[in-house]
Amino acid sequence: GFYSNSSAIPPELRRNATENVWNSFLNFTGCHAGMKVNGLYKIKQYFQRFGYIPETLPRNFTDDFDDILKNAVMMYQRNFRLNITGELDELTLKHVVIPRCGVPDVVNGTSTMHGDGRRRTYEVSFAGRGPNFHAVKR
Amino acid sequence: YSFFPGEPRWPDHNRDLTYAFDPRNALTEEVKTVFSRAFARWAEVTPLTFTRVESFLTSDISVGFYSGDHGDGEPFDGVMGTLAHAFSPPNGHFHLDRDENWIVSDSGGDGFLSVTSAVDLESVAVHEIGHLLGLGHSSVQDSIMYPTITTGRRKADLTSDDVEGVQYLYGANPNFNGSRSPPPSTQQRDTGDSGNAACRI
């Protein structure tokens, strides 16, 4: 629905809106490598959805906190500038459940989110002697 | 800022882009105006222009609200979760989740709405237009191209990170004076307190 302001939203819809489809992930707080937890496959599907687990892997994941999930968590934490623990800590999961854009953060295994928030390359060329130093910032 | 692999962008001969809305959505003029404002933000800083047209099938950019599986292999998931997605140039497809509570008011500026159960439409539209133009996600939290959008928060102003990214692809608008404030202070963002009204990280 479209509303001119937030107070125009019917109360029953406000309640529904807080029932984020990903909120159940908060139950995985504290999970780390080596654990096996019922439903953990769902968060693997989440990470695959946004590119952190390769699409080439089948979606029938296990509930094991394996290296695939650990690597995905670490890449996610790096992208979002969180502490890189490789664990599903509280701050990471609070981030995971935030509504977001559906465009993946990682494409073909390469993160499109650069850690320093900048994409700069410097081309430098030297031509002969004298003041011919040339630099281009892109 | 970042780009999609291969840095796709709209070609030189097509910098005056048209956009249209899916007529099946029967959007009001108020809703369409939100998108006009969002496009204008990117036009202000680039040589690109955006013109609304009626022909949904032939426009460069097509905007539509859909629920669940809508045929592009990227189904929406109901309230919250994923809010929208858009494709890299020159695809032009811009899809939003019809199941969200969208706020279409232009009031509030960069700040917080009064409830957390709604999403500011212009904030999401500005972000997705960035994808349509070729920008990927940014790790700069206050940039428009940051992947998450805090419910209840309005964030529609381009930051210097967004402007630098899009101007790398298209150059600057000759009429743009180049002044763009850096992202506002992010002092609160690392508190981890999601219990307040705006669920800020």
C-alpha cells in the first residue's frame, strides 16, 4: 500500500510489517563453525541469495555450520564493516535481518562492495627525461 | 562505490532516458511524482536526463510493483525482507515489492519517520536508480548505494560517494556546481542498539 505518511498506516498493517521474514535468523545468535543447528540451512540460502555462497552449489544445504557458511559470514562482515569473527554474532545477525535491496553484493564470487568504499586507480607513466611525469586519478 | 562486473553503462548515444510505469499498477500521480524526484537527484549530478513516457513496453526504464514470483527469477518475499531490485544497464527493469507499506510523502528530509513498519519510497527509488545507471553496492553506510535501508528512515540525498561513482560512469552535469556534502555523522551506527524506533545499527 501507499501512504502519505506513516500515521496513515492501519495499526494491523503496522504489526504485520514488523514480522520480518528474516527475524527468525536471530535465533542463530552465537552459532559458529562446527555446530549443527536446526534450520541453519535457511541462512545459507540467504547468503547464497546475495552472492556470498556460489550459485553453483545446490540449494539443499545442510544444517552444519561448515566452512562454506563461515566464509560467507566473513565476507559479509567484511563488506558491512563489522568485526570479522566468522560467527553469527549478535551484531551480524541484527544487520542480516534489516530490509534490503535484492541485488546481490557478490557477483561470481567477487564482492562488488569495496572495503574502503572507494574505487580508485592511479595510472602513472614516465616518458623519457624531464618533467614528463603524468598521473591520472580515476 | 562500486560497479557491476564489466562496468556496464548506458551508451553514449542514449543518455536521454525515458521511463514508464506498469499500467497494471494504476499508480496515482502522487506515487509517480516520487519517482520523478528520485530521477531528478541523479540528473542533477550527471549529463543524463529522464523523461516520463506512457509507453511501458518501449521505454528505456520500466517501473513496476509486483508480489512474490513475478517472472524474473527473483521473487519478492512479502513484507520487509527484500524491498526492490533493479538490473544493470541497459536492461532498465526496476521492480518493487508491492507488499510493503510505502511512504510517498516528501516531508521529513533526511531523518526518521515516526514508525518502523514503513519504507520511504523515494529512498528506495533513488537507490535502485543507481543500479539502473550501473552502480553496485557501496560499503559506505550513509551512501545511497548501501544495500540495506533502515525501516522508518528516509535517506534520499546522494552523498559524495554516490556522486563520485556515477560521475565516473557518465561525467558531471555541466550545471552541477560540484558541492556535495560528505555523508552525515555516523556516530550512532555502531551502537548495535536495534531497540529504538528506527532500528539503527
